[in-house]
Amino acid sequence: MAMTAGEIEKLIKDAFPEAQVTITDLAGDGDHWAAEVISASFVGKSRVQQHQMVNAALKEALAGPLHALALTTRVPA
């Protein structure tokens, strides 16, 4: 069963409560998502480390119902 945008956002916000999170359904099928995560937690981290942090928050979902996720991360401006 596919995940909803709200479910994905909640998992990310649970790990990064201060983050600005934008979830986009890329294909309109509820199965292919893009997430933009802007968080002060990423300060001083490489892009790879930032993605690893978000992937860790989504670990169980990525192993199951979350089929495809394009991830963009950055620190607040």
C-alpha cells in the first residue's frame, strides 16, 4: 500500500521538528514522491550526510510502502 504525503511529512517532521517540508506527488499515482527538506539540523553537513539523515528517518518506510522518493535537502537561508 502506498503512503500519503501527510504520512511521509510526519515521519520527516518527527525526526526534524523545525524543518520546512514540502512533499510533491510526481506522477499523480501516490507512489512516486519528491521531498524538499529545509532544516537547521543540516548545518555543517554535506549533501550526502543530509540525505543519509532523512533516509534514516524514513528507514522503515523506504523498506516497505515508500516506493520512490526524490530528495532535496538544504539549510535555511
